Amino acid sequence: MTDIEIAHSIKMVAIKNIARKYQIKSNIIESYGKYRAKIDYEKIKGSEKGKLILVSAINPTSAGEGKTTVSIGLSDALNMLGENTVLALREPSLGPVFGIKGGATGGGYSQVVPMEDINLHFNGDFHAITTANNLLCSLIDNHIFQGNALNIDENRIVFNRCLDLNDRALRSVIVSNGGSKKEVARKEKFNITAASEVMAIMCLSRDIEELKENLGDITIAYSKEGLPITARDLKANEAMAILLKEAIKPNIVQTLEKNLALIHCGPFANIAHGCNSIIATSTALKIGDYVVSEAGFGADLGAEKFLDLKCRKMKVIPSAVVLVATVRALKIHGGIDKDEIDAENVEGVLRGISNLLKHIKNIKEVYKLPLVVAINKFTSDTDEEIETIKKVVEKKGIKAVIVEVWSKGGKGAITLAEEVINLCQEKNEFSYAYELEDSIEDKIYKIATKIYGAKGVVFSNKAIEVLKEIKNRSLENLPVVIAKTQYSLSDNPKLLGAPEDFEITINDIEIRTGAKMIVALAGEMLLMPGLGKHPAAEKMHIDYQGNITGLF
């Protein structure tokens, strides 16, 4: 059966019953139909008592790694063992859903449901973020049209429109072109909603008051005198917050095994910080004794940002890390063609395992966190291939366990769950990859050399000019988010495995004073993805009863 057929084969229970199972009172949830709801996070009292478990992975390949599927299965397994466990995931973006990657609700018997609703328009969160973002853009252009009292330099507007779809045609557009004579035509670009500053602000704000403050701090442009102008100067932040008043509340759904999942904001760890909201994670830590959360793409992207940015802001440290890998993906990192990865190839696994070992080294030596490797098993995997991974990993002092959650659900992750419980008892000597006191150049250099394995960093002239602006505005204490290809530890998607002797090129830098971060764009990364030759949208169908097929 397909993922959607499996999801439909298992009867869901009312979301109010899932909430009751976790001692969540009915007056705290706001139902969006029978099977999904929002939770009033401000009414969840108590401390963040739960142990946080981070699930990350090797650099992704076209063969798939199954990080979300493993996260869901691990949460179900921990609940099977009698541990009160809550799942905290990122919301899917419509871009990948209709593009190449597909949805983000897990797979097989390890899913969150209702999967169609989660993958499509989920409770309107991304639409609210898109609208709040574009309201600010319309207020900027209207202010210029109405006389430009703030003396905005039309050539230095730095806040962009957004849309939650992959659309390369919107990477560069002209706005205010052909309208009234009073309008000034100018260049503009769209970001995908997940990579917008408003999304980051939603993810990193603890409540609506902080949300309003952070929205007001957004740098929208510079005046003709060279002074920064903010959304607060336009009196825009209150109206933006009104549009986000419901979206800021975390969503609750259920796994196929009737366990609680909070899903809220934050996909795309390649071009954004790729973590779900602080509010959702904090709420989960108050409800559960264990919280399983994931960070997007490989550990060089999602885990780095989760640890250096989100955990720093939350003042929370994971008790354990799970690194997901597959035999198939390691073969691709070892240079084996995708059409040949189902055939046994131990040598290919051995060549590709360098990618896994680099991520292990980062978690173990840079962040100093206890970890376990989860081998997400496919039917084509042979015993010798799996044993090869185990032996290599165990020489590094790390345990590797087989996970079969796609076919078995939580039962397929019992061994992993037991190891995670053991790891959570270990002493934790957590450290960051960089300190906030470091300069922006040093932060980027430390991430590039420590986490990616680069020998150095090259800054373009454009990036150097922005670095000067950061210093002039005394913003060097902000954390850094590097937008980089997910396919490689380098900024070249074709360099698989664990490349050496390469440099990271920073072509542009964006100042995000609302989100309290600096975004550095490495290599050829853009903040608006495009669609592939055969988008997933082409294979989707809906019948007269509303039944959907072709949705992953």
C-alpha cells in the first residue's frame, strides 16, 4: 500500500481524546474539525521538564533517509515502553509537496495524520505568515506612493515578498511598473514563505508580545541618508501580529498509533533555520517526559541551526541525538548510481560512510552530545551491508541500531528507543560551534571549518559590504544562519561523501534584525526554489468524493 492508503486504513480518534490522554484539558484546545486542533500554549503551565531528543541525519540524497519517519516511529516506540512522549515536528511547505520532495508526514506505518490536511494548507499557518509578510510589503510601497515621509531609498528596500510555492519566475521581478505616474518602478524578489523573516520570527518568539516586538524590529529599507528604517517606523507590526494571532498557536494531531504530535512552522533548513517553533517545543517539554523533535536536512544544516540558534535562544540542551542513515544513501555518497543501489555493494557503503562519520564527529566532538545512529532499513539492504555500518560506527564508540518503522511502526524502533533512554542518562557537556561574542566572519568561519570541514571561507565583494554594515550597526552579536545546499557538506551539491580541501563561498548576506539573525548565502543558493521537470503536482488526482491520490 502507498503511504496515503496506509493512513486511510487506520481509524483516527477524535483529537480531544488524544489531548485527554496527555492530561490536556478541553478548554485549552481549539478544534479545526474532528482530528486536528490548535493548543492555547499560554494555558499550559509548569516547567519544561521533558528530555529533548534531536533527530537529524546524514546529507540527504535522492534515495531518501526517512528522518521524519524515524522521528515519528521513535516517539511511538517510547510511548510503547511506557514513557510519556510527545512529538514536535516542522510543518510541511507546499513548495516541496507539489515539487520533488513530497510531503512531510512520515511514511508507511510511521505517520502523523490526517496527512492530507497536514500537507495541504495546515490550519492556515503559512497563509497567515505569507499575508503578514506581504502586508508589510504593500505598506512599504504605499508609503512611498503617499509621499515617502520616511525618505525611503527605493533602491535600498531590503524586505521581500513571499509565497509558499516553488516558483523560479519570482526570483527577480519588477513591481510598480506601468501603474500611476506617482509609482516608482523597482526591482523586487520573492522568497518562499519558509525562508521569510516573518517565518523565522514566528519560530523564535515565545509569545505574541515578543512576536510584536520582533516584527517591529524588521529592517525594511534604508533612508536616502543611509539610516535603517524598520517595520515599527511604518506602524506595521501590530497589524501583522493581528494576522498571526491564531497561527502562533501550535497545531496538534496524532500519530497512527494515537500519540500526540505538535506540528508548527519552520521547514527548509537549507535556506532557513529549519526548526519548528520555540512555542511548540516548549509546550511539548511541559507536557511530555520525553520530546522527540527533528531538524531539517542533514546535521550540517538542521542540527547546526537547532543547536547553535534555537537551543541557545531557548536555553535548552538536547539529552540525546539520533543520526539517521540508510544503506542506499551511503552508497550514493560512495559514488554508486541510483539505479544500482538495490544491489549489494559493501565497497560503496564503505566509501560513502565518510559522510556519516563526519556528522558523528560533529555531534560528538563539537557539540559534545551523546548520540546513536539509526539505520533506517530497506528491504534491499543486506546483512553484510548493515553489519559493515555497525562495525565502522562502533569503532568510533557509537552504537548503531536497525530501525524498521516504515513497515512496523513503533515496534520497529523499540531498540532505538531503549538506547535513547540510556543516552538520556549520560553526562552532557554540551558546547556551541561558536560564541555570540565572535565576529560574523568568525562565526561563519567556525561553522564552515568545524561543521562542514572546509579549509576556509571566501567572501564576495557584495558580502563584504554587508559585513561593514553589520559592524556599523553593532549587530555582530547576532547568531548566523548559513543557507547552503543540503546535498553536500560543501557548497557544491556534487561533492558527496566528506569532501576535503574546499572553500565555502559566501556570495551574499542578509541582515534580519526582526528574527535576530544574520543569513549568509553560500554558493549558488537562492531563497526561492524552482520546480523539477516532472513536479509531484502532475501525478496528483482528486475524485468526485474528494479522495486524493498521488500525495506522498
